[in-house]
Amino acid sequence: MIESKWGSIAEFLKDFSAQAVGNFGSGWTWLAKKDGEIAIFNTSNAGNPLTNGYTPLLTVDVWEHAYYIDYRNARATYLQNFTDIVNWNFVNKNWANEKVDLQF
């Protein structure tokens, strides 16, 4: 679905990161699905996709507490490092509505 909508994982990650960098203030950037479609969107504070009927697939925390100690004001660098470690098996299981094993 990502390749169908964005053309490639790289283009998706570029768009996802750009939206996360532009997420004003504190919040979250999400990849979520609804009715077989996927979308990227931002929420503020405690907002989440469930309140809009979406199923979360992937999220990144863009509150400063998530990155300030390691990255200071470099949110873009934080996001680059985040996208380098995305667990695509977890995202795929969320897409398929499978039970996700959170054991590490």
C-alpha cells in the first residue's frame, strides 16, 4: 500500500518525516489506515487516530521529551534516525490486524 500510494518506501519516509518535522508544537505523526486506505497525519497533545476511526500502523513521538536530550532542537535528525529503525514487520502486522507480539 505504501508503494502504491507514495511510489516507494523512500518517498513515503520523506513525506512522513516532512510532516513530522512540520508538526507544530507537541504531538505525534501517524501512518494509519481506514477502509483499506492509508494516510499520514499529525495529532497534537493526546490526539490519536482511533478518535477519527483510523487504525494506527506506525507513529513517531515529536514531543521534545522524545528527542531533546540526544538531539536538542534537531528534530529532522531525530526523524532520520527513527526512520532508519522502523520495524516493518510490526507495521505489516498492524496492517493485517494480526496480534502484535511486543516481546523484544
